[in-house]
Amino acid sequence: MHRSFPEGFLWGGAIAANQCEGGWNKGGKGISVSDVARFKDPETMKDLNDVHSFCDITDEEIRQALDCIDDNQYPKRHGIDFYNRYKEDIALLAGMGFKVFRLSIAWSRIYPNGDDAIPNEEGLQFYDAVFDECLKYGIEPLVTMSHYEPPLQFCMKYNGWYDRRSIEFFTRYVNTITKRYAKKVKYWLTFNEIDSILRHPFMTGGLIESRFAPDKFEEVEYQAMHHQFVASALATKICHENIPDSMVGCMLTKRTIYPYSCRPVDILKTQQEMRSIFAFSDTQVRGEYPAYLLSMYKNKGFDLKIEPEDIEVMKMYPVDFVSFSYYSSTCAASDITNLETGLENTARGVLNPHLNRNDWGWAIDPIGLRVSMVDLYDRYCKPLFIVENGLGARDIVEPDGSIHDDYRIDYFKAHFKSMYDAMTEDGVELLGYTSWAPIDLISNSTNQMSKRYGFVYVDLDDKGNGTYKRIRKDSYDWYKEVISTNGASI
Ligand code: BGP
């Protein structure tokens, strides 16, 4: 490209506590949903309307999980042992010249049951040490307050985010962490992929579906979503009060959705599907429910408990910027008979015949990233932050220990070009980019280690065998050069 990204562009990478920390029962941490959840094979979920059956869970399955002492059956319990190896890992990221490192605080490490009166000091100290380590190298932490790790007790006892008290528990947690890390963390995200509550309600909302009447569950999800919106607005308020120069963002699963054809019915269908994402950013950025969502509540006969002060709070404390994950794209069609469907992250859609796909069927579509950036920036005129993007692949370690992941370099190169075009030609303001994930970790949707994203390889297999040794892949030096030249080397 031979042209640099804007000065001060925040290059880095993103991880989440539940997929890398391990130490699931260490340091006073409570058990979280991720320590007991097991995604079913997403390929078994072929029906487009069956949005989340691949990751639901019953009370009985939770009991079985709690009885299970083989942590390899629940690999997020050991992750990549970041809990003990964070110094080595952050040093590796610093070696690439990271400007920013996105990571999440595990709520259950701070408030083990969610509703505790006093925070767990040992958990707070752990993140003090992690942030200090980042700052030592001049790396700015970007912290997700909740990334698929609501405390399990909060789900069992209160039905998670369905209960209005969730707002109080979460804001207590937010007040604690924003006060404690006020001098260390400036950039915050409230809920990771907030829209995912409609796809994996247990992981995101702590909702155990079998506890509710089947015809009421959708309403339950929207009620929980409402509580998250209010909690997110209050979290923004608290964060600004405790850290005056902080910036708080929403976080979306931003897939690009194309009409499968130019038939007007397909265009209409696409517009409707896009609303499953925009409903969240429209509310969090504009501070009020969009008309189409209110119509949907009315048409479905939902009787959501929305207090007048909720509406006020949502209006008063919108987010400062819009962040999102982007991996691939799908299509929408009004009639899907005879069309092939597949996955985009944990959502399902019609496959685009013009695109190649990774080993898990996710389409590779760099132009779709530019389309998504323009979609969001044209709509809100708020700064964007790409906080997840990357290629899951089965990497091979050569006999000499090297890992040649040129496919990953190609993926990033094409996506960085799209980002550059969106900034220079479409006028999009982009604060930064954090790849998912700079170091291999446990995949969210497959629960496997073999779906790898990192510039750094971790010697661990799907059965939990391995030395946990960290090895630099070819992409490590490549990304290092991208950062040191601020994108000009691409
Ligand atoms: C996003 C999640 C991440 C991460 C990523 C990749 O939805 O926020 O936690 O896992 O997807 O997905 P996977 O791990 O399923 O390949």
C-alpha cells in the first residue's frame, strides 16, 4: 500500500478471559457459565429459525458439568493458562509492538456469585498485575466488562439477566472495576457481542431455556436484553464518573448480509435480518428503541417490563464509540428452499457462492468488512473500533518447529486494505484494530484448541495434551512489521 494508517492508530489484538485464563477455581474465582457450557456441533443446527439450540443447557446438564472433574471436557476451564503465564504472553505481544490489548475481566473473579456484597480482592489484584504488565510496555488495555462469563450462581439463583436485580449486581461490579482501574484503563466495552443474547442466551444472558415455557422464551430473551441495555447505559455513566477521560463502546457481532438476489423480496428480507444487529447499536448509540423494534414487541404481544426511568437512562448515557467483531458475511433470501446455508460466527445464513470459506465454513470476505464499516459509520457518525477479526485455521508445526501460516497473512492483508479504503475513500473514522486472537486460545463455538487464530502458537491439543509452550508463527514477524510501519508495509 505504501501509505500509512492515521497517526496514533491503535494496532493490537483481543482475547477473552473465559477462553484463555484457566484457573477457573483459583484465586477465589466463582464458577462462570463458560466453565460448564459446551457448544453442540453448530452443523447439527440446520434450521435457520432454530437460532440457539446448539448451546442451550439444562439444570441437569449443569449439575453433570459441576460433577465432572475432567477439565479437558470443559477446556475453557484451563484455557491456555494465561492466569499463570500472562507475563510471558504480554511480553510476546509487546514484541510485536502492540499499542492496544483487548481483554476481558471475568465478572466471577471479582464477584464470584454475581450478587456478593464485597469484591474478591485476589481477583482484583490479578487484573492490577495484568494491566501493570501491559502499561510497562506502553500497551493500552481495552477492557470488555462482560465476555461470555456471567457467574453461574447468578444464572441459577436469579435466572441471569431476566431478573431486574441483574442491573444492580452488574453496576456494582462496574463501579468496583472502574474505580479500581481508573488510572490504568481508558477504553471500555460493556457487553461482548451484545446481540448474541438471541443466539446463545445462556452464555450471554445466563438464561436456562428449559426453565421457561417454550412460547414465552423469546419474550424472556428480550426482557433480559432490555436489562442489559439499561445496565450498559448505567455502566457508561459510572465509567465516565469514575474515569473522566474514559471512552465506552458497544460491541456487536457485525456480519455483513447481502441480498441473495435483486428480487425485491430478498432485499426486504436482508433489511429485516440486518435489524437483528442494528437493533442493538441503534438503541445503544441513539439511546432509544428503534420504531421497528417497538412494532415487533407490539405485534408479538410482548409485555416487557420497561420502567420510565429506564428510557431516561438509556437516552442520557449512549456509548461513545461503536466496536464490533467481523469475521465473514452471509446472504439473505426470502425463500431458502434449495439454497445452501452455513455459519457466520454463531449465526446461520444463506451461503454466498462467490466466496471461499475457511475450514469451518465461514466465508472469507474482506470487502464485506468495508461494507460493514460504511454501514455503521454512515448510520451513526461515531468512531469505530474493530475489536475482533481473524482467521481460524488448523496450523501445522513443521519438524523444525516453524509454522508457515501465509493463509493468515493473506487474510489480514486483504482485510487491512479494506480498512484503509474505508478510512481514505469513505471517510470512516477508525480508532484501532485488535485481531482475534493474537495468541491461540480455546475457540468459543467449537470448544476446541485446534481452531487457531494466533500469531503465537500454543502447544496444546483438543484433548488437553501439550506443553503449553508458546511458538511464534510466520505471521508474528509480519504483523510486527505492519505495526512498526503503521500499515505502510502491507
Ligand atoms: C466471537 C467471540 C469470541 C471468539 C470469536 C471467534 O464471537 O466474541 O469469543 O471466540 O467469535 O469464534 P470461534 O472461537 O467460535 O471461532
